[in-house]
Amino acid sequence: TSPIFLAMGPYDYVVPHILWDDQLEKLENVSYHLFEKSGHTPQLEEPELFDEKLIEWFEGK
């Protein structure tokens, strides 16, 4: 399977992160990140932390 970087925020009312709870265990190769101060767009709401986590994921850390 292809690697997946999943970025979620607790204030996402479009796709709440709790919808993923049951799905995560069914998927392989998922890197899940909950950005505590974000909603639907953590790349815009916490850009520095998002970039850091995404770079770590690309580098395999």
C-alpha cells in the first residue's frame, strides 16, 4: 500500500477526527497526526508544526 500522511485537527467540523478512529486500524502504512490547535486545515492553522511533521514523514522518521 502507499504511505499515507493524515493530518487532522480537533476543531474540524467538516470531517471530525473521531470519524477516523475505526478506520485507522483497517488501514496500513498510515501516519496519523492530530494538530491540537487546528480545524480542517492544519497546514494553514499550524504551518510550522505541519511542515515539521510532514518533513519528518518524508524522511521516514
